[in-house]
Amino acid sequence: MSTLSTKIGSLPPRAGGRDREFVHHINEETRTKHKKENAKDSQLALLDFKPQEPIDYELFVTKNRTILSNDPHRELVLIPIDDLIGVKVERPRLQLGEPEPLASQSPESPSPSSTLPFSSSPSPPRGQLTERCLRGLASGWYEVAYRFAEYGAPCHVMLDSGLANGNAAGGTALEPLPYEVDLEAAATDEDAAAVDADESDSVGGGPSAEQMIKRFSLDTETSVAASRQRDQRPLLPLLPDLLPRRPWPVPLACESAIRPLPVRHEAAIRLLITCVAFETELQAPDGNPEPFFLNLCLVDLSSECTLSERFYWCPPGAVGQLSQESFRVRDSAQPHPDKADARSGPPVGQASRSCVATLSRPAGPRVCLLVRVDKVVQGPPAACADRYAGRIDAKTGAAVQKSARPFCNHLSHYRQPFGWAFHPLFTEAGQLNPCPRSLALYRHDPAKAADSELMRCLREYGQRPERLANKFVQIPMRSFCITVQNMKDLPANRFNLYSSSLLPVAPDPNASAPPANAESALELEEFPVHDAEAALYAVPEPVFKHSLFVYPRQLNYDKCQGMFGRARNLSVFVELRDCDDELASAIRAVRARFRPDGVAWASWANTTVSYHDETPVFSEEIKLCLPLAISPRHHLFFKILHVSCDAAGKADKAKDRGGNLAKESKVGYAWLRLRDARSQLLSSGEVCLPVSVNLPTGYLDKPPQSSDLQWVDGGRPVFRVALRLASSVQTSEPCVQKFFMASEVALGCRQQQRDEEDVTGRLAVLAQTPRHIAIRFLIPLLGQLIRLIANSQCQDRLRVVAMTTAIHLVAACCDPNDLPERIQAADASANGSVPHAPAAVSAAGSANAAPSGGGSGSSGNLHERVAERTRRLFHAYVKFACLYDLLDGQPLHEELVSIAYETLKPGAADSLTLTRFLSSAWFFLGLLAKSMGESLVRTGRFKMSRSERFSDVFRYRVQNLVSVLASHIHSACRLDTRGLSDSLDSRPAGRANQALAVFLRRLLSMMDRGFAFQLVNQYCSTVRYGQLRIHFLDVLCQHEHYVPLNLPLVKHRLLKGGDAAKSDVKPRQSEMRSEFSLSASFGQQHFLVGCLLSHLQAALGQHYDLRKRAVRCLRQLLCKHAIDCRYQSAPMRSRVAALYLPFVSLLVDQKHRLVAPAPAPAAAAIVAAKIAAAGVQPRRPPSDASFQASMVDGAGSLSGGVGGFRPASSASLMRQSAAAAGGGDIGGGAAAAAAY
């Protein structure tokens, strides 16, 4: 003490912030050193004892039903029968109209009408992938809810949510009280408050002295005590910072926070882009001299990729100057197989001037709005644009209009580039950058025709407008206005929105309906960037879409001019055909643009014309609506034409022998199958095609060496084209397609001669799917895997392979430790990008996470973020998937538990599969529990007795599964020799241990509780590692009905007949004595609390870390009892406290171990100096240094850790616990447990 006093005297009177930091630094060093010394011994500490055999819970409740029913506190001993309920969750319908396959699956959806593009005619078979996707989009959600689940959350979650002491209806959470205050500042505040009170009393606003004396005279000792008891707050809830806040299982810590699968990313930005005006400085008497055609999209200059599809808009009056006959003569009569007529859908590309673009990723200054302007082809683009930059007067405008009229009459569907504009959408700070009143329009440069070249130039010069003006010629504009607004800043339902598939978007039900004269707006398809963060922003496909974007890139005709008279003004026509015979015609599946007849779907679309260019580069996007059933005969047909501008101006109606207008001449044909006949994959990516001069019948099946085909340039590929698939019912990912083809064979949906090894390999390849693709098709993939596992008609080996595939898929998507290996494989196989309208397209997809090549902190952080988000998506699927309808009423749990055991039984699986199952056991055990609960609710079996709800065979299989899983957990913990920096709870064994505890918690709510207790006993007999067992009990004992499961009854109240009559004081005292110790009878009747206290007793003889974990587990439970609003009356609290009576004797025997390690002397000196400086008279410290430990260690004594509370000795702790056991308060017992 003298040394301590000397150090205290040498310190300044007050301890500042530097002293506090120094104390914290010393404490951290001490704790870190202590943890490193004891971590390994604590993790590998063995607890060899076996808990007592539990009683037959259901038999006990049945025999004593009368006594339990007449108990004055039935909620303490009986669990509500209707604890389990089923809730149908309405799935948000983003589209009002649906294709017939979806409408037939969902009776609640509106039937297709004549205004929608989908017909009601039956369609041919489409394959398992399409059927699963359609059914997944149409199916609803179903949740199995537990009425009292919020009481099963950890204590700090209940405090944060306000679910404490009567606040279950939504009260405010308890907040920690500020114990560290500045005494002088507090005194000053009190003096100021007193002065204010005196001033107010002098004015007459406060009570008089006589009234105050009269009120105090009525106070008695009884009333004051009652007032103190009424205003008393539980001790532990006042100090939530001392409660353990380590990560808990998602289904327990935040059950209500699990939302249905999102329709878009949570941080997505939706921008409303409106084209207001486009007026050139040169004007004709009635407006612009000629029609102009605008298309705009969002681009990212940093990655040179396109972020959205293009939106097309014509200034008012432009379409009226075009000739309808020029369009109609090329239209085909063959309708789309899934469309009623060509006029289906709104003319959003012509009448609408607004669109909505979505950005799922955080936007930066490199995200820009790129606008291209076209006009009807006339001649050299530079000469056409110079007329608008030269002399500007009415006479010149009228002359330009007159010269453009014949071209508009005969070449209406041929366009040539005129100019372009761009605008950065966001500032450096990420704020929306408003567009100027008039954008700058730059003349088209043939050298920068490709989007990639233009974006590369903008990335270099875009930040400096003066350099951009020097490099490109600017066209004078009177008004070029486009507005960009954030949708969240606008009122809801302002527009009649249409999806990218031209289906009406459902209005916001929480807002008023759109006005009758509301404008229409089109939602643009978002193009995800396939890079390291692709999986971080991917969401499961929410709506039906089935489109293909075609990007003609380049045509090389410089070496074939001798084959044609002229081939310079080239334009490529794109069509979709389903046959190659002589009378073949195109399908009306192309999105119409700039048509005067107002149709929404056409049979063709063509590119712009590069005047006198034999190697034209195109920057065109053509959108096709694909049929649901795509056969090997469906193909893209490209027709290449030369356009004669002179013929259009001079010979109006001159025709050649073929009946074509003399202004056109065909110079080649090319074709590309939509689906490969062997792999069944849809074509995607960038391809180079040869061009044929002629077109023989049956050209699809003719080999390239056929004499019937005459190739341009000797058959070399001269035409480059890129494809981008945007579909929620089809994919171009080989792994997904192979899996569904193999599943068709396994399920008997396709009769195909294929050996079992081939089918097995194709099923297993699904685990190699990139993560962003797996997330997009999450619903159909998991649904198909579940169907394979639950199909008893399949071979057992195929079902085990399906189970193994599901294990690898879930672990690869949700475990960050598996990401680097998969990234290396993905980067080695595919290192491209999807077509942006710029460069190349990757056919196989790119890596789904950052390239591995080191353990950089940013890469590891990205892996953790991606894995955490993906886990939440899988949790949402488990919670809301309608498994009963997915399997047509067949129970999943009976087959899943059998296949899971077959997969995990000794010698059946390799080490990698076992490790990944341990990491992803939460998913499969969650599916098992969800299927059990859904089956009970949907069939009404939850009204039966628990012993009759499930068959004996199923209980036997569950017992086998728990046994084999517990053995794998014990073996994995024994064999895991990783470094001590990784906590045991975060390793595969710890995750599986946690998942098994959650699963057994669910069984306690659904099955025979005695059987569930036997499973707990079986687990404790297999797993001997103390850290795993204590954490297992920590999760299990958080059950919302933990108190009734422990039967808080006094045994002599349950004695029958003559035994009760013959009983005297001594037998009752012996019965009561058994309640004060961890006897066999106590462990049998109060199984969970007996198991917990037994583990606490065993852990007190182990290392400090294990002791602390066990004490914290008990403290968490006592805190929950103290704040649980269901058990707040004094008799109920007395009976709950009686469950912990053996803890009193445990404290007496082990009080010497309930002491935290003493802090360093220097730290203790500074702490004492702080106490003296604060003006608090320090009391004599206890001999066991518990007071100093409580001030330093966060897990120290609650009674000593709060200024003003007297430090608790072992005797006081015993008295508090005994008082609580006698019928007083749980808070005393909680304080006793918190003394550690």
C-alpha cells in the first residue's frame, strides 16, 4: 500500500486523456499476452463428463397435465400450442402483365390482355432451366414464424430493440447511464438549475414552501421503500457495454431483420432522364430542317463499358417527316410465337421522352451520359454537319430542308451519324451533377465511331472541355436540353412506367395512382460490370425478361470490291428466323425504333450507314425479344446492303428486276445460330462470321466447303458482331446449362442415352459457377437441387451427388475462405468483359471476385463483404422459400435427412466435402427445420401431440444425422491446427457447432422435447471440447421458451396420492435440498439449466478463457430473465430464480476462481490516481484485488465497476444469490454471476 500511495502522490491531481490512453494501452498489452498464453489450452480443453439423462418430457407433461394446467403461472410451465404459425408473404409484382407461363403458374396474377405482347396460345416444351425460372418468378413466399421468436434473441439485441420490461410493444431501448462525469461541471449545472428554479418560484410558477413541507410530511418509510422498489432498474441492463456482443447466428440475432430476396440492390440509384429539347441553331420555317434521332445510355469511362441499354427519342415532328411505305415494304408477316400482334406494348421509343436508369454500384465522376445523334443518310457526314456550322439564316434552313426531303421519302430507314454529346452525371463527392441548359454537340468523327474509341478519348480529354473543343468540331445549338433527376426526390407514381420488356410496371401501392394524363417512361436494362465486385451488387432475377442485344461491330469489304459493282455505303439488317427454307421470313421480335406507323415490334432493324466506307465501324444496339422455346433452327440472319444516295435523289421509283428499289443492292448474307446444337448454350460474346454472296436453301446445315456457298474474301471472317443476353429464364453460362441438362436426364424429363458418369460430372460442375451468376439464378438453382435431393425415384448415387454439389455451391458462395482459389480458376479460364457496346464480350463469364495474388487487406475485406451479403441472400431463401409447393406437397425433410446422412457417414465423403459441409451446415439444417415446420403447418399436424408429429423412422434418421455431424465436429476441431489468431467459433467446426445448436433449438419447438434433450445429451457425449460445448449451450439456452423447458416446479408439489399424504417435513426438506445442488434428480427434471451449471462447474477448473466464456453464458441468461417482460411479477421471478439455486453452492466452493487476473502495477496506480482526482474517497480494497480487476477488465465485477457501488465480496454475492433464490429478485443473482 505504501508503494501505491507513493505513486498516487507523485501523479497530478487529475488524470487527463493521455493517462487514460496509457492505461488502456497497458491493459490491452496485458490481455493480449494473457490470451496468447492460454488460447490454445482453452480451445483444446476437454470436458469429459456426461450430463444426466433427461426425463421423458412429453410423458411428464401428460401425467401432470392437471397440475400444470391449474398452475397460477401457466406461462412458466406450459408452451403455447399455437407457437408455430405459417405466413404467406406476398411477393412484390413489379410487372402487371406477365407471359402466359407465369400467369398460368400464378392464379392471382392478371391474365394477359390484348394490350400486352404475350398471347395465350400453348407453347412447346422449353427445358428445365426455363421452366424452373418461370416457376420461381411466379411462386410466392412462405414463412414459418415463431410467435415468441423475439424473446430468443441475445440480451443485447433485446435491449437494442426495446424488448425489455414491458416494452415488447415497441418501447425505447435502455441506454447506458453516464457514470463518468465532470464533478465541477455537474455542480455548476446543478447550481444553475437551482437559480432558475428559485427565479421561477418567485414569479409564481413553482410550489410554495408550505406545499413542499406538507408533501414531505406524508412520506413514510413504507411509501419511500415502495417508491424505490417501483423505480428500481435492473443492474445488468444499465451496463450493456459489459454484455458480450460477439457475432451470433443470423436466424437468432436478427430473425426479423431477414427480409425477402431484394428486387434491386439496397444502395441502387435510380435516375430519371428526360429529353426536353433538341433544336439546331439553323432552323427551317417549321423547326429543324430535317429529322434527327437521338439515343442515349450510361457509360463508365474508367472501365470503358456501357451500364445501360439505349433509349431512343425523336424530337417532336421528326417521325412525321418519314415515309411509312419505306418501313412497311420490309415488314414480315410472321408473328412472334409469344406475342399477339406487332402493336403490343407502348410506343415508348417514339412518344415517350423519359427513361429510368438504375445504377447498383456507387457512382463516381467517370459515370457519364453519352448521347448520339443520327439523321437520314444523305452524303458525307462532315459536309452534312458543316451546313449547320456555316451561314445561319432562314434561307439556308429552308434550302437544307428542301434537299433533305427526297431522302426522307425514300431512305427513311437509313441513318447516318451526325454528332454526339456527353455529360458527367456525378461529382467527385458522388453528388448528382445537374445538366447544363444546353449540352455541347460535337460533330461525328469516323475515326472515333466505335464506342470504345470515343470513351477512351473522353477519358483522356473529358475533364478538360477546352481540349475537347480543340479536338472535335462543335455544332452550334439553339437548345439541347436533357434533365437528370434522382427518383427518390420525385413523387411516387408520377409516370406510367414500363419495364425493359415493355410490360407495365406496378405502381407504388403506398402512393396515389398515376394521373390519367401521366407521361410514360421506360425503365432501361442495367448491364452489370463483371469484375471483382460483381457479386457484391448482384441480386436474384426479380422479373421476367428475355432479350438479346446485338451489336454489329465492324464489316471489312476492302478486298472484295471486285465481286460487286459497289459496296461502300454499307448497312447491316438484323433479323430473327426459325427456319432456312426458301419461303423463310423473319419473326417480329425486334424492338422497333423511329417508325411512323407506331408499331412496337418489327421484323428487322438496321445499322447506320458510313458514307463511302468499305470497312465501316458501327455503334449500334439492336434489341430482340427471344421466344421462350428456342430450337436449334432459331438463328440470327444478317443481310448486308449497299445504299445508293444518288439513286434516292434522282430515280424515285426505278426498280430492278427483283422488285427492289434501285437505291439498294444486296452484297452479302451471314447467319448465327442462337443455340449450339450440342451444348444447348445460347450464343453470347463476340464472334467473327464469314459472309456469303448467295443464299441457298438449307444454308444452316451446309458445311463451309459446300459448292452451293460463295464466300466473300475466300470465306475469311469479315463481319464482327457481339451479343449480350439479358434474360431471367436462360443463361449463357456453361456450368448452369450443363447442370440443368444433366438434371433433366436424372429426373427423367429427357430421354437420352448417357452414362451415369457423364450425368454425375455435369451435375457436379455447378459448383464452378461464378458467384454473380449463381446469385442471379439463385431461386431456380436451389430449387432444382432440392428437387433432385427430394426425388426418391432418382438413383441414390445421383441424389448424393446433388447433395455434394449443393454443399460445394453454398460453401463456395458464402465462405470467404473459398474465394481466392475459385478466383484463380476463374481468372485463368476467362479474363474478358461483357460487351459494353465497346470492346469484346466474354463467352464464359469473368471472375466473380477480386484476383487473388496475395493477402491484401482490401481484397480480404471485399471477400468478407461479398460472403456476408451472399449469406444473407441464402438465409432469405431458407426463410421465405415455399418448399411445400416446390415439391408439390412432397416433404423435403424426410429425404434430406436421409441423403445428408448418406453423404456424411464415415468413408462416404472426402475431406474437402466434409470441411465445406461444416462451413455451410447452417443452410442445410435450416432447410431441414423449415421443411419440418412448413409440413406441420400446411398439413395441420402441429395440432397433434408432439410424440405423434413425426414418424419413428424420421426420428431415427435425425438421431443418426446428429450423431455423425457431432463426430465430424469433434474430429475437425482436433485436426484443425491453424494459428491462434483465428477464433474457434469462426472455423468450420465452430460454424457447424453453432448451426447444430440452432437446429436443436428448432426441434425443441416442433418435436418431442424429450427426444430433443436426448440429442443434446448425445452431442455432449460425442463432442468433448469445452469451448464448443459451452458455445453450443449458449445458443441452445437462448430458446424463447427456456424457462418452461426447465419445468420450474418444486418436486413435492407433484407427489401423487398417498405419497403426498404420507409426506412430512423431513422428506420435503430432502427434496428441497436436492434443488440446492447439482444432483441427478435436478439434472433430470431441469435438464437445460442443470447441463449449463454442470458445464460451468467443470469449466471453473479449466483455464481463465474457458471460465470466462462459461460465466458470460450464465450472465447472459440471468440478464435475459431480469428484462423479460413475461416474467416480471415477484412470484414468477422467485420461481425462475429457484432454477439457479445450485449456483449458490457453486459460488461457495469456487469463489477463489471467480477472480479476474490482476492488472499491471502501473495501470493499477493510474486507476487509483483517477479515483482520487475525481474526488471519490477510495474504500479499502479487498484482499483478492477484485475491485482493481473490475475497474480494468471489461468482464470484471459489475458491482465494483460502477462509481458509487460498493465492491462485492464473496459473502455478499452468496447473500444476494440466496435472497434471489428465496423469492426476491433475479438481479441479485445476475450481479453474482457478473462478479466475474
